[in-house]
Amino acid sequence: MAELTAYEAGWRKVCGDLDNHPRIKILYAFQGELDTDFTDVTASWAALVGEQEVKAPAALEQCGLRFRELGRQWKSEGPNVNGEFYLTHIARASSPGLEGEWIESWEGKKLFRSSQLRTIDDHPVTGTGHYAALRLLPCEGEPEIWWVAEPRYGAWRMDVGYREYLEMLQLTKGAFDWQFLFTRAPLGNEEFERVCDRMENMLDALPVLFPEHDYEPLRERFSARLRDGCS
């Protein structure tokens, strides 16, 4: 059996922290066997992009995950928060839409084809339809990360890269709607009221459930996003 890298072991710990927490109930688990077909990061990225000339995410070799699939759907017993994440091997990340389907960016109402996206995290059990994806743009810079929460909340470019996305996912454990903290979504608008409620629950609950982690930067970011209003 292949030995886990330190980064992969860190993700196993994230799952273990959820599995073994006395105040968290696991509703569904994807355990995370290693995908032995793709063990090299460079080859994995090449398999994903094919003949397209797309630059790999920064520091990809430091955050490479060889799991076929890894995820948890969970809810807390006590502090009111729940969440889900589902990661797949980057070489097998797939396009989220039908051939020819279009994605409309909330900002600027610009359209692009869903075939440019490769899903890196979603909610297959809860079935929200929301997902995070790499946007593959040939001959440009590092791939963008998009948070697609259609039809109600639209599609948003996130201001994090692939590695930063995974770091925030580890910190939040996939608590629902954390991704909006890293978008320009107008959280002060009425239509985002439920999103803000879930964020407030997350920021109240996670420091209690996981006191070994520092959630103050996320709380500060949330406050700043609310002050931005409808920007």
C-alpha cells in the first residue's frame, strides 16, 4: 500500500476530527482510497487539461491529493452548523454541465461555457447543486476558482487559488456557504440573508467545536464583506 504524504495525512486528520468528535454526527462518508493510476502531480495535471496549454495552479505539488474521493456530510449536535465536502483526484475532475451549457457570472453578467470548468468540490449527498471548480483558460495565468451556487445565488469567481481553497476547506470542514466569504457577493443584500445566517452559525459554532483553530480572520472577513454592502 502506498504511503500517504504529509498533506494527504492532514486530510485524513480532518476527516478523523469530524468522525471522532462527540458533538458531530457523520451522515455520510467517502473514505478516500488512493488512486494508483495517477500518483504523479505533473502527470495528473496533464491528464486533466489534455492538449490545452493551461498553467497548473501555484504550488500544486505541495497540495496534491491522490484520493479517488474523499468527503464527509455532517451536522453538529449542539452548535447549529452542518456541512459537506467532496474531493476527487484532480486528474478525474469533470465538467459540471451538459455539452454547450453556459454559466453566467453574477458580476458583469458575462457568459462562459461550463466546459471550461472542472469540479473540485461539491455536495453530492446533500444535493444543493453548488460546487467549486477550476476554470481552465488556455495560455493565461493560474486557473481561476469559481463558486457556482445557481440558480438562486449565481456564479462567482473566488479570490483564492486552488491551494488556498483547500486550506480554507480544511479550516471550515465544509460548513455550508463558507465560499461566499471569498467572493464579491453582495452579502448585505436581502437575497443573501439565509447565506449570512449560515455564515454566522458557522462562525459561532466552529470556534466552540474546534478551539485549536483560529477563526478570527474569517470573522473579520465576514464583517468586512457585510460593510462592503452591495459592492
